[in-house]
Amino acid sequence: MAPVSTSAVLLRAHPYGETSRVLRFLTEDHGLLGVMAKGVRGEGGRGVTAVSTFASGVLTVYVKPQRELQTMKDFACTRLRGGLGASLLRFAGASTVAELVLAHAESDPNPTLFHAMEAALDRLEEASEAVAAAALAGVWGIVEALGFAPQLEACIRCGERLGEDEVGRFEAAAGGILCARCGEGSQSPRVGPIARSQLQALLEGRLDAPITFPRRHLALVSDFVAYHVASRPLRSLRFLGDVLPPDPEE
Amino acid sequence: MSVIDQLTGEFARLPGIGPKTALRLVHHLMKGPKDDARRLSRAVMELAERIRPCARCGNFSEHELCEVCANPRRDSGLICVVEEAFDVGAIERAGQYRGVFHVLGGRLSPLDGIGPEELSVAPLLERVRASGGEVREVIIATNASVEGEATAVYLEQQIRPLGPKVSRLARGIPVGSDLEYVDGTTIAEALAGRREM
């Protein structure tokens, strides 16, 4: 059996036995891949630091199609992303995108998702000021790559484009924004033009628009993820909520 | 279910033991002297009945306080925070540390639903507060992983306002290893943490 190599990012690592680890990678060519990494915890094990959560690199693995866990030959780390552990917000954001991918990705290759994941982690590590925005953009980026992006420009019900100053409602269950007329009487969160443009920027992975109310944005993405993407509440989202800066008083 | 199946199942639940190894262990016990099996059984019973977490640090102990906390010659002004109780043994085996410990019971891991409330953080902070300034330094010895680092950052934020110095274990090249075989990330960490001679 010849080993195959693919670009990969490590999402999760569990100790196994005295010296091994069970690793869950998102790979470019093989989708979500569970591998057994023998001997990487042991004294002097090669690549001990390299198999760190959120690290990217080239994974070489012996693949048997029917196996749940493949056998790792090597993981050549190209980007460690140790900076994600240096701030709780960065760590929470990275954990949330990883959990989202683990909850929804499949073993079929999805290069769009792979690149969205890498971009989300890089943004989180590199963002100097807008770390909260980078965390929210990361989650929205994965949601979009999984094919669930919300509709923001036109009303999800009547299809009319929202006016420049129109305040709509974010209807997570319907998959986007309701215009003022269709949203009348709705209890869903109000979304004005500023929040809408911030949401659009987050979906595009732009951190240039300052996020005024990060916790409200988190509530939007949490509702959306809970309804459309994950079959269970994401544990990391709760942690992200704990470490996000508080919204300013209105 | 037969006794053999029952014991095989119990062994197989232990870390690192699969069904085949579990069955091998059961066969070994059946073939050996009966006293060996009785001694093992007694040891497991005593473990379950006598071992408990140390009331002060959370380390495994046969008494209310573990051997380290009960030792008056240990420096109680120096607390080393570790993820798990078996990390205490690793540091003790080095024979260099004279302070006391605090066992967190894990590390922050949002993916597993482990936040600060699931760890022994509040007792640590209470321990520092109650010492009335006796605790001079808290050494954070969580693992050198992203999760361990995030846990260290969280602890530092919580402990520093209480007064003690907060330090982190150094990272670098393992003693006795050849530089040629050390991976690039470890070398990068060692370069970043170099010290003047």
C-alpha cells in the first residue's frame, strides 16, 4: 500500500495509549480524515511539537478506504499557528471553526472548505486589533464554504432588494433577511443597514468594518449555525460567547 | 455473561488495552496461582476505597492531604500548576522542584466542552487569596500545546491581579538530543526562549 500525501490542517488530537495520538485532519484531497499517529507522544518522538492542534502541513498517510482510522506516516508541519493559544479570543475562534468543520465536513474532498479553514485560522492568528471580527468572519466563512450562506441583499420571502436605510429582520430559519414589510410582527433580531454591511464584510472575510456589537453578531451566527449547519449546539460557541468583548450600552 | 467475558470487558475499558490484550490478561490470571489474582483484586479494591483527591491540590492521595502538601519542608509559597495528577509524578521524578502543586484536572478545550468552570481554577485562586501573600510565584506547567498555552494565558489573567509572580515552563531542545534531529518548530521555540550565558 503506497502512502499518499495531501495538504492538511489538524483539527483535533486525542492521546491514545502510552505514546500515540488519534488525530482528525481536514485535508485538501481526502476531506475529513481520522488518523492514528503512532509514537508521537513518546520521548523523542519525531514531530512531537508539529502535531499541534490548528497546525497546517503536508500529511503523508497510508489510506485504506474502508478503515475508520488511517495510519499516519508523517506530518511535515509548515505552519504551527502557536499564536492561536496566546489569546483566549483567538483560541475560542479557532476552536469554533474547527468544531463546525468536524460537525459537518465529510470524507469527500472539499478544497473550498479546506481553503476557508486555512484562511480563517490565518486571519485569527494575524489579526492585530479586529480579533473578534476575525473569529466571527471565520465562522461565517466556514458556513459559506459548507454551502449555507445567508441571503442578505434581498428579502428571503418576497425577493425585493432591501432599501439603503431599511431595517429588516434576520430570520435564521428562513436563511436570511426579511424586508421590513415581510418581517412585520417577527420577533427575530432587527438588522439595519450598518449591521447588514458588517455581516456582508464578515461573510467576505473582510475585517475592515469595525464590529460594534460583537455579541449580537455572535447571536446571529449561533442561531444560523444551530438551525442550518450543526445538528447539535456547538460547545465552542458558548466559550466564544464567554470571551468576546461585551457590547457597548446603547 | 460469563466471569471471563465480564473481566475481559473491564480490562478492555482501560486505556491502551484492546479486546485481544484484555483476553490475554484474563488467561494469564486464570493460568497463574490463585493468590496472584486475589492480590490484584485486593489492590484494585484498596485503590478504589483509599485513593482520593488531595483536599488542597487535587493530586491523588491516600490521606486528606497528599505527601507533597503534608510535607512541611516543601515551599508552599511556590505553586506549580499542572494539567493532570500524573504530571506531578513527572516533575517529582526530576528531583529539582521543592514547591507544591495544583492539579487543574485538564486544560481548556472548547471542542470538548471544557471551560474554566470544568477545571479546578476557582480552588487555585482561593488558595492564592487565602495565603495572604505567602504565595510568591505560580509556575504554569500546562502542556506545550495550543490548548495548554490558552489555559496558561487564562490562568495568568486570573492570578496576576492577586499579586504573585506568574511564570511558565521554558520550551526548547530536549536534554541529550542531537540538534540535527530536532524539528524546526522546537528549534524556533528554543531560539525565541534563549538565555544569556
